[in-house]
Amino acid sequence: MRPNIKKIVPVLAVGALVLAACGSDDDSSDSEAAGSDCSATIEDGVLTVATGNPAFFPWVIEDTPESGDGFESAVAFAVAAEMGYAADAVKWVRTDFDAAIQPGAKDFDVNLQQFSITPERAETIDFSLPYFTSNQAIVALVGSAAEGAATIADLKDVKFGAQAGTTSLEFITSVIQPTQEPFVYDDNVGAKAALEANQIDAAVFDLPTALFVSAVEIEGSAVIGQFPAESGDNTDQFGMVLEKDSALTGCVDDAIQTITDNGTLAAIQTQWLADNTGAPIISE
């Protein structure tokens, strides 16, 4: 899911890869043997990358994906480079979120709009390896008891709230394990109202929701921290969308694996999802 907002933040992770590389002549042969072709773009010599209309911070800065500023914009250019496409060979187009995941021919080669990888969607489109894994984050009002927390130990006496039956509530009880029982609400509306009324010190949401709440819904609130993606279970992963059975899918997967292994993806994460958003990692 992708809320239309100007500020949402997350922390990321990527999955494992078993497909062949597309770099050298030998690698290209291996890739073609696996059914992949890094040159099989809809426009010869050009990689067409789609994003939303508009595209929002921190995924794209100031709605200008061609600048390379923003997490998804930077990831797209890094993947393109690994596939052999220089920055001036990357063409950006805009698409509707729902239309992009419908079956049929596409007017893009890859699409990045915070598409959650699900089995249902994967029946009609290809997903790349995940380039981002959503984690949990804390929203609090300025001056809250949770403000300034750097470790889970710093949060033990914080009065938390979350929606019933959510990963966020499970995260509070199983990972944070505060000394006070968390307040439980029927929906996120109740949790947000309690936070705004100072009935709780902080609320836990997944990161995209957390920054939506902070940036749009609750004035005077902030995402005071985010947890490592490996903390807790049931994380949400984003993948690039390609046409079903695209010859590019293996090449995109290989590129994502490469930028993960060489540290490029981690550097992009640090720049755009931590430093640029002011939501530090809370350690164990």
C-alpha cells in the first residue's frame, strides 16, 4: 500500500538472490540461459522507470525522480547502472498505482511506488527481489517520555498504545516489553486520538504509517525512532514491478543483489531513510 503523503519514512532490507548476473559476456550468456535479457527494454537502449504522479518524500524529493534524490529514485539509478544503463539512458514516466499492478502489457520496464510484494499480485505481474523492508516506528508528541530514546531499554517505562490485532501491538508486547500494559484500540483512529490527547506517551505503527501520521495527521508529533527491520516478525516488503514473465526480471534481481552485497543499498538507506528524515534507529 502507498498512502499519498509528503513525508513517510522507513528502514529497509533485501532478500536473497539465485539468478545469474548480466555484466560480462560470460555473465550475459548465463543470464540468457536463465531466460533473462538485460537489453529487452521497451525502448532500445533506454531503461524506462515508472513512479507515482505525484511521487512523495522520502521516496522522491520534490517530485523530480530524474534528479536521483530520494530513496526510490536513487535505488532506480543504482539498479540501472548495474544493468548497464547510464543515468542519461534512464527515462522516467508516471503511472497510477492500481493500474500498474493490473495484468497486461506495460508502458514501463520497472516501476517503483512502494508496491508491497504479495502472492495475489504476483499472479499477474513480476516482482523483483525486495529493495525495502518496512519496520516498526514510534510516533510521539514533542516532550513525550519516549523522546530521545536510543535503545529499547530507554522505552521500558513508556506508556504505549496500538491497534488491536496488529503487528505493531505484537511488537510492543514481544520486543519492547514495557513495564506498563499497552493500551489497545479497535483501530488506528483510536490510537491516534489517544496520542493526540496525551492519554498515551507514544504509539507504534509501521514506518510508512508513522510518518504519514506525523507529517499529516497529528500536529506537533514526530517519528522519534525506528527499529531495525530484523526486529520482530511479519514485515512488509517492497519490490519493483515488471510485466509478467519479463525478460528483465532476472537482471533487476541480480542488480538488487549486487548493490546489497557491495553496500550501495545500505548507503542509500542511510542517506534518504535515516539522515534525511531524522528518524534514528533504536537499538536493542
